[in-house]
Amino acid sequence: MARATVTLCDGVSMPRLAFGTYKLAGDVCRDAVRDALVVGFRHIDTATCYRNERSVGEAVRASACAKEVFLTSKIAPNEMTSEETTSRAIDGVVDRLGRAPDLLLVHWPGEAKQAPTSERHREARERTWRVFERALEQGKTRSIGVSNFEIRHLEELLSYAKVKPSVNQIELHPRFNQRALREFCAMHGIHIQGYSPLGVGSLLEDARALEYAKKIGLAPAPALVRWTLTRDPECSVVVKSTAKTRTEENFTALRAKTAEASEDDIRAHADALEKAFESTQSKQCWDPSVVC
């Protein structure tokens, strides 16, 4: 069975399957989170730029499992312009969620409205991380990490960090397997959490992905979610849907086995799928490699 939780480098236990809320707003977000918690999700992912933290917090507080829920939020590039701005942003997260997040991430490796080659990005990353470390000391979060950081961004951060990032949340799917970044993070004890496991939907129409799903006995979407969960080093994943039936389907990615495949079979088929896309890797989302 795919392990349900992972212990991060700072000792914090995190559910590996997270329900994402990107582009969900208002009552739609609240209801989707409510349904996800009923289905069995215990990790909800949001961000300040999603503008839905209040809805997330409302849904969690109304749930019978509220104390079990792990919350992740992220600080946006326009909140990295000064220590004061970042500190206020973190306080805003706590206020909107109704409690401190369990994991707080730097959403992007650069400051808003700056040229990709600007030195301000390096300054913003270091300044923001100092504020994150202080927030950790003050109990405003249980764990701190990053999102969309490339190897060179992480190397730089590790050179001055007093507390290393526990998580790097990145685009991850068979079309973009990020093997070098995964291996670098594993070497430094940084857990990888993938997003866009369906390749922004493109993989749901790919014959190789559909054949893989058939072989392991899962519907295409949860099969691709399971692909991320079977990666080595061990990864986590964020998945989203507004329809409860699809949320229920996605949660089946944690199943130990199916009638068609054992756990070992599932891993072998997932490995084969990664190899099938090896020569045609392509990014489907935004590209942080351009940031200095």
C-alpha cells in the first residue's frame, strides 16, 4: 500500500495525498474541501494568491475531523518585497485559516514585478527565508519549505539557511519527471511534493498513460496520482477536483492493490511509464528556471 503519511526532516508528520484548492473560490471551495474531508483527505493545500483561505478554514473548522487536518499555505511573490510585508502576509494566513498552517511554503523563487535576471530575487529569497525561520520560532507554522525551487535556488538557500526546507512542491508527472531535482532533494532530506499529476490534463488522453492505468486497475486520474506516490525517492502529491465523485476516485490512489495488480506490479508499471516518456520530457506549467 502507498504509505499515507511521511515524516519530514523536521519530524513533522504529513499526509502524502493532499487536496488542492487552486482556482477554487467561495462556496465552491468550501464545499469541495468539505467533500474531500468526508472522502478521507486529511491534507488541504492552499495559498495566499488563491484567495480562498477563509473558505478552506471554514470548511475545516466545520468538519468532525478538524484536529486531524494538515494545512499547507504559500506566500506569494508580491509578499516578498520586505520583511514587514512577508511578516504581515504570514499573520494574514493564520487569521484567514483560523489557525497556524502546518506547512508554510515560499510559493515562487522570486519577487513580483522584477526581471527574471534581477539580483533582487536572490535578496528576496534570503530575506523571506529569515522571516520564515522567525515564524517557525514564533509558532506561526510547524514546518517551512519552498515551491518551484530549482537545484540552484536550493543550493543557494542551503548555504545560509539555519533551518533547511522540509518540502519542495514542484510540477511532477510522467511528462516531466524531475529526476535530477528529486535526487538532489533526497540527498539533502527535502521531501518532494508534486502538483499537476495529470500533466494539466494532457496525460488523460495519452495512450501510454491510459494503458498504464488499465494495467494497474485504476481509473486514469488516480492511476497518475499513484504514479507520483510510487516514485523513488518517496514523493507526495496534490490533486484537485470540484466534483465529489472525482474526489472519491482520486482518493483510490492510496489503494494497496487492485484485482489486476499487486503493489510490486503497480510500482513496476509506474517505472515503465516514466521510462516511456524519458525522451519526450516537457513542462506543462510555469517555468521557475528562468528566475535568477
